[in-house]
Amino acid sequence: MSRSENRVKKKAYPIRLSEQDHATIAAKAAACGASFGGYVRACAMDRVIPTRSREKQVNELRRLGGLLKHLYNEGAHERANIDPRQFMLLLAEIRMAIHRTEAAPE
């Protein structure tokens, strides 16, 4: 049995919502890029709900880390007389910032 078969959601639980409540929840789910059911599950189980802005922040941090790594591999630290440990410290800071951003509550 594959892992995805273990995670199949087999239990459906219909709930009653007013039109306004449904519209509000649907708008919040759309704002984070989540499905309606996924958003409700995440809220009910106190999970961190990923948002597009958070994803953009994480992607930008990853991009900056990649550029920094590229500069290091190209030997920029040798041409500019920069200690290679400074590059490693910056990469570690970027990695920690990614983890903080991903774990931060909304």
C-alpha cells in the first residue's frame, strides 16, 4: 500500500453554513491558495496555514541563498578578499530565516 493510499480522506462530514459564512471562508481559503476543505481542516486542527505571501517570502529567501552560493562557487570571496566563513554564516542565517518564516503563525 502506498503512502498516498494511507492518507486518503474517507470520512465526509457535511456542515451547514450561512451564505455569508461560506463566502468568508471561501475568500480566506482562496487568499492562501488552499481548497475550502483543506482550509477548514487546517483551521480546525490548529495547523499553520500557508499563504501566498509566506510562500513568496520563502521563495525569495531561497533565491537569495542560491545567488549567494553561486557567488561563492564563482570565487567572488577570493576576488573581494572576503572570508569564506562569512558566506557560510550568511547561508546559515538565510536557512534559519526560511525555517522561521515557514513555522510562523499567521
